[in-house]
Amino acid sequence: MKTVYKFLICILLFLPIKMLFSQQADEKRMKIEVMVNDGKNQIVSVIKSYTISYNKTLVTPDNKSNDVKAFYLSLDFEKQDIPLLRAFIQNKNGLDGQITVTDAYGKLPSRKIEFKSAVMEIMTEQTMGDYNGMYMNLSSNVLTIDGLKIEH
């Protein structure tokens, strides 16, 4: 009986630790990168997450030109990326690029989001104690998600 109690105590003590380590390993399972070409260099940056939005109200019958950038990409970086920031600041007409998502385990399909003529609308940097992060919002007029081209 004493052996059973020792066994149960070991399970109760070490199971939460095992679960904690298994969750930490899965945090980096998905690799998300953004790549832009500024004409001279190809800049690749790792991001934590991204969000895609589309604002159809910007596209009106009177304003259907390519100047309307109705697609928004919000990028969440682990740290500030000066080369990427410099590329968007120096190229006022916009940059073409892509976001790629790959599964480190190879179980989920890869994703590819391409954007055309994207300009930086907003950049926010946050530093708090040991935490440092950067957020960048881009607007684009053409978006291709996994081969499906979306235009307004």
C-alpha cells in the first residue's frame, strides 16, 4: 500500500511539470515569417502572429482605383526589426512580400499569404520590464491567400 501511495505522489508531482514542458515546446511549433523585397535586398523577419482584415466600405463605385488599400495586415513581432522598418519607411509606394506559416512537425499544411504594394500605416513598439515587442499594421490593395487572389 505504501508503494502505491509513493507512486501516486510521484505522478501528482511530476505530471504537471511534464505538461508544462510539453506546452512550452508547442509554443514554437508554428514558424511564421514575413518577407519583403525592397528592390535591393530580401528582408526576412520572424513574427509571433498576424491578422488579416478587409474593409469593403473603403471600396465604393466612385473609388475603385488601385490607390484604395482595403486589405490590412497586422504583424506582431517578438522584437523590433530595424531592417524591415527601414524598408517600409524608405519605400513610400509600397512593398511586395509574403507571410509564410510552416509547421515544425510537418503535420499541418503550410500557408502563404502574398501582398502587393503594402505600405506601413501604423508602427507601435512596447517595452515593459523584460518584455519588448513591436506591432506593424500594413495596408495593401491586393492579397493572395494560399493561391486565392483577392482584389477589390
